[in-house]
Amino acid sequence: MMAGHNPRLLRFLASVASGSQWTEVAAACPQRFAEGTIRAAQTQHLAHVLAPSVGGSYADPAATAHRGGLDDIARLQASADALLAAVLAEDRAGFAVEVLAARGVSNATLMLSDDHKATASRLFSLASAVSEASPDADGATRIKDPRQKVYSVKQLLANHNTIIDQSTGLRVPTLAAVEIDCAREEIAGASGQSSDATHVDGLRTLSRLASSRVEQALNYGYPSFDDALFS
């Protein structure tokens, strides 16, 4: 069936194209990093939802920013601070998912926990490479690893199925809250970074990573409307 006679197919194709375009907005305009990253996640999520109904499948570019994609990058042109913010976010999320998996929460798996932790490890290696390439005035290059490995579990144990989202006040699935909080930390760390052309590739990678976490949150039941995502 031709796309012109299939409104659902047109929406699917538009969503696929729009996701990549919003990622480029995030990469090229640091002041719009949050907007571009979240919009990319929204459109990619819509593409996933629509794909089965148009007889296809959709593998979004954000997936390449996970452990496998990062392993292929020797050096990421981004600030060490932005990378370290993502390191902490991924490590914290990995611990939280592990706790939820132990409680038998749906979709919370050790594989997902390991993905977060491995991503944190790879990001720290990339941050270390950035630091070594740009020593401070005293010639120091060592950076402090922000990973705490163990975090407070009080709220997770008391609210392992649903929890109040601190940014919106909405009650959401706890796993979805873990993923959206991870994304928010990464977005906050990267927003407003240098608009230097050399940082575009790095910001693109960080945007895809954060976008993939937003999309996971949507898949796990986080609200997809703007007031929730842009809070």
C-alpha cells in the first residue's frame, strides 16, 4: 500500500525522520539539548508503537549509544563534567534496577542493570581520556570517579511497584521513574555545554544515550505528554 493512502504509515515515516532531526538539534544547539533529546525520544517511541501496525519494525539510532556503541569510541569530544554526570546517572540507575530486580518487579532485570553499569564504566573511561588530553594549570589529569556503587534503597523498597515522580508529583511505575531520572541527570549534565563544532559528535552521542533512557521510561509506563517530560 502506498504511503499516501495510509495515514498511519505516513505518521510512522514522519516519526522516524523527526527523531533523527531532533537529535541533530540537540547536538548542534546545546541550549536546546533537553528539547531535542526529549523530542527525539517521543518520536522514536511513537515509531516503535506504530511499526507493527504498518508491517514493519524500528530500531532507533539511540540504541547504538548503549554499551556496544560506546565501546567503539576511543575518544568522545565532550566535557569531562558532562561525561561524569552521565557516569553517576548510569551507575545510580544500574543499582536501582538491581534492587528492583531482586524484588521481582516486571521488566527490571539484571541484564538491564548490567547495561547501566557497563555504560557508566565506559563513560568514565571516556571522561578520563578527556581529562588526560586537557590537564589543568598544574598539569594534573586525574579525575575523581563519581560512582558510589551503593545508594539509598529506602524509597525503592517502600515503593517498588509505583512511586511519586519528584519532578511532576505523578505516581508512575518505579522502573520508569528510575529511567527518567537517569535521563534527566544526563540531560542536565550536558545542557548548555560549549557550542564549539568539535563537541557536536560528543553531544550527539550523549543525546542518543539520554534519549534511549527516556524512551525506556516511556516503554515502562512513564507519561508521554509534554507537561510530564519537560518538568
